[in-house]
Amino acid sequence: MTAELPLVLIEPYAHHLGGHHPRTLATLATARPGALVIAPYGATDPGPLRQADTRLVSGTRGAAAAVLLAAAQWANAVSTAGRKAFASRRWPLALRRAPHQVTLLARCLTEAACLRTTHRFVREPAAVVVLSASEALHGAAALLGGQPHLRFIHEAITTEDTPVRLLGRLARRGERRVVALYPTAAVRGQFADAFPGLAGVARTFAVDDGHRLTDAELDGARTAFGIPDGATAVCLVGGWWPYKDLATIGAALARLTHPLHLVVTGAPLDGEVLARWHQLPKVRLHTVPGPVGEQVLRLVYGAADAALVARRPGVGKESGLVMDAARLGVPLVVSDHDPDLTSKVSGQPWARIFPAGDPGALAEVLDHLAAGPPPRPGPGAPAVLGMATAAEQAAFLTTTYARLIEELR
């Protein structure tokens, strides 16, 4: 039966700390005791995987997989050297983009090595899922890896140039052996034209593990940061990437009329910006250098009356921070950058929405928190955002995989 298919979870970035991918990996593994997890460079925090009775495989198994991973490591080295060599804008755009094209190839080879490794462990039907897949060369990964699979494609970071597009066309027949899973409809739309033959489904990546913040965690977190009872606190979580609107946040903080404790964690952060925020008269800044693990993350969220998420207009990829707030039970202050997300949280008592890029509106929302924060999201909040439980997500993955195999027969 499809519901009983074991899971093979491939996470090429399990060795990276931070983000919601490691937690999702462990949560899904828990839903299928005996699941096989393939992490080519190991796992930063293997404890939860071992507790879930998971078979964790680091590195590769078999000659073909070893060759593919070695080629991926070589390509990564070339890409890193190329980015350093062609970093200056004096170089033509094609040369500056070339290293990123090599990165796409490296990611494909890594995935293929992991897919090859599954053959050494799986002797019965199993649902094979790449949790953090490349945005390119989908068919090539399937052909080189010799394994039909599902692949979560989180966003389009690098645009394909001619050489990569040519490789993709040569391996186009492999796309029928793949189902792409996109965390939002907006991300799916980004790929529809470029890969018309690639079957795709919009499916939220984050999973509700049911581990909401406890009263003890909430009390202890504020004590840990020295935030007095009655003071207003907001957390800002995650690396400061270009799609995040830190300029609007900074301008809003400068306009505050009520004191605010701001707990910041993530990597990378901008030290100069933090220094400016530290000097603002109404801001009491608490910085936790990142990346951080799940326990520290829970401490940061637990100290806050609300989580702050500000993105630039038009960013439509899934926000792990929004999902974290819902699953942990933390009120949300969020920009209206994504119409789909806005429609989901609009009217929810635990969410406050402000116009993206409007520091005055954000400052007003933050000041209003002093009169009383929004109520904490209830257990039903994750479902409002489309999050499934671990069991539901595992059932979806196995059913979707079984359908793919049936179509290939």
C-alpha cells in the first residue's frame, strides 16, 4: 500500500546549520520509522535523526556514486575560484555568471550521487525525495542517478545560460521520471515556462511537528534575554538576504515612539546596520550570532511578542519564518509582499499586516504592540498556511511517488 512505502530522504545540505530544512528532515523521518536519510556531507545535528530510528548515510556508496560526488566537489571548487576571480564588475556579465552555471552542474552531480547511493540500500519500493533540489537539470539528475524521484524546488536563484540549457535539453527525457514539488504557486509559475514537460505540484514544504512553545519556554526565554515583564519584544530571524527588506525595518525602528526590545539572529547579518540600530533611542537590541540550532531558535521566538517578517514586493517563495511562527504559536507582523500569503493571514487575529516598503506603517504596527500584543496562534494556525502534519506529508509523498512509478510503467 502506498501509505506504507518507506521514505528515502535526500538532503544535500544537512551539514548546514540553520534554516527550517533540518527540522523538516527530522520531522519527516519521524513519520516513517526506519526511513533512509542520505546526507552526502553528513548532518550537523544527527541526534534527532537517530532518535527517529532513521538510517543515516553520510558520503556515498558504490563506485558510480563516488565518481559523481567527486565530480561535484571538483565543480564546486571551480565555481568558488571563478566567483573570486570574476567578482569585479569590470568583467563581462557572461564571465561573472559562468561560475554560477558551474554551481548548477555541481548540484546536479551531488543529487545524482545521492540517487545512486539509494540503490545500495533500497531493496523494495520506496518513495525517494530530494528535499533541497537544484532549480535546473532535473532530467539530468534523474538519468545520472538512475532513480525516479520527487524533488522540492524552493526558489529560482540562478538563471540557466546556454550551456546549462543545452545539457538540460539533452537530458529532457529524464524529466518524465521526476515530479517537482514547489512550496508555493508563485514558485511553480516561475518554472512553468522554462520546464513545460516537468510535472509539478504546489505543496508547502514546512511541516507541522506539533511542538508549540510551552509556557515554561516562554517565561524562560524572556528571562534569558533580560526582557522585563510588560516590555514589548519582537524577533527578527534569519539571514539578511537581498529579498528581505531591512531598509524598511531600519527606517521603521527610527520612527518608534514606544520602547521595543528587538531580538535578532541569523547569518549573514550586517554589523554596521546592527550598530546603527543599537544607537536608536527606542530600541533595545539583543543579537544572537547565527546560524543557530532548533533549541536556540525556540528561545528567540519564545522571547518575542511577535515575529517580524519584511520582504520586498513580489517575493513569492515560502517563508520558513512565517511557518515557524504558526507552528510555534508566535504572533506575526508581516509585509504584504506576497498576495497569496496575505490572503491566508488576512483577518487572522494573531497576524498584523503592513504594506511592503512602508516604514511608517510598520512603525505604527510596532508601536501598537505596546498596548497589547496579538493573541498567540492556536493549534489550527499551521493549517491556515497550508502546512501538513508529518504523517500527512509523508502520506502525500508516498502517494505521489507511487503515482509517478505507475505512470512510468
